[in-house]
Amino acid sequence: MPTLRLENGVLRAEVLPEAGGGLLRFDLLRDGDVTAIFRPGEADAALRDPRTLACYSLVPWSNRIGGGRFAFQGQTIEVPRTRDDEPYPLHGHGWLMPWHAVSQTDTSVELAAVVEQGRPFRYQAVQRYTLMGNTLRIVLTVRNEGAPLPFGLGVHPFFPRTPDVRLRAGATAMWQSAPDYLPTDLRGLSADADFRKLGKLEASAAINHSFEGWDGRAEIVWPSRRMSVQITADTSRYVLYTPVAYDFFCFEPVDHAINAHNLPGLPQDHGLTILGTGQSLQRNYQFTVNGFDA
């Protein structure tokens, strides 16, 4: 299926409805050049594996649900794996299924999908991409069509990892993780994961953790590429993923912790939202791009 292109003279985005309604590209246009803001993907590869997209939405949960189950209102809720090559259900269903365009202009598109067999979840989801000046806005909405359950949302952009890239993302704590990447206990920020001030992503630091107490504002700067992006979201958590063997990293604004369904306490204590039948949840994310002189 062809991609849907959005462009406003400053930014360009390409959306691939058949691959999770995800972004195939998100670029800055300046002086006749095209500079990738998100890691660019290829349509054929993304259709085979949406993990090669530039960005995709996370619905109705982010990251992993430990053991593929959780307790809720006196029942054990079983959640099947979403991929055969992952031991736990990962990132919900939205990124793995086709979406369809509801409306489109030169600078915006709205996509929708219905999940009726996403055991135990049944829901409608809508994602809207809009280019406004030098900002990309993503609005993600989910409406529960099944029994009451905890829901959560997020977005999963991939950013180019250059040797000089820097990140600022204030947080107050981070979850330590086990070898299977599930969180174990909440602690203060480690030295290599403290980005309350603009700091370099160390080449040897492999981070794959969820962070708490985020103020909803972050900045990524690439001095050698003469570009920065400011990120805002109406959430207080993010996941940071910095694999050392790849030329990308992921800064994922999310509204709940990894494995929030199974952490001590109630699901809503860790950012999930209990939606009754017919109730909706919406989150907003903005990426504002600035170029600068060397």
C-alpha cells in the first residue's frame, strides 16, 4: 500500500497505514536538503517488521506485560504474546496491524483501527498526525469496547544516534530491571542515565528502563547535524532504550511504567487508566524541530 505524505514546506512526514499506521519518515526540509529527524525506514521492510519504522504508536499498553498475565478485579487476565519472537506480550496491538485513513489534508491525516480479537482487549483506536510550522503533533485515542480493563498509551520514535548526540529529560527516579527487562525496584537515577541536564549518550551505556517523575519536556540535540528537537507530552513517564550495537536510540513518552499491570499496588498507581465499556483515553505528543548554524 502506498505511503501517505504530509508536507508544509518546513517538515515532511510519510505515514504507512498498513504497517501499524506508523511513520516511515519524519524529516526537516531546509536549504534544499532533507534531514532525518526520526530514523528513516523502508516501506517493504516495515511491512515485514514494523520495528524498522521511524515511529509507531503503543496501544493499549507500552512495553512488556510480565508472564503474559495480570490480576484485575479478582480475576487472572491472560494476554497472548503479540510476537512469536518475544517471550512476553509487547507494545500492544496497534503497531502490528493495518489502519485505514479516515481523513487527510496536505498537512494532517487521521487513521483508525478496530481490535476485536486482541484478547482480552476490544477497542477502537485513532491516531492523528499534524504538521504545524516546525512541529509534528501526534494525538492518540483509544475507546474501550469490551469489559473494564487497564489501558495505557505511548509513542515509540527512533532517533539517529550520532557520537555527539545529547539528551535532556528530567526525571526523579528509574526502575531497575531484570535480565528479561522487567522492572524490579524503583531507585534514584544512575550516573549514566541522569539527563536532568543536557548530557551525552555514552556509547557504552545500554539503557532499557522506564523513568518516573518526568516533567513532560525533553530535548535532543545533534551538534554535528545542526539540529535539535523539543519533545512535549501530557505524561509523567518515559522509556529510554539505547542499544550499543545500533545507530539509533529510542525516547518513548508513555503514561505507564513497564509491566505496570503487575507492579505492587493498583494499575493506576503506575500510570494505567481503568476504562469502562465505552470510555476513552487520549494522549498528546509534540516534536518541535529547530535547525541552527554550525
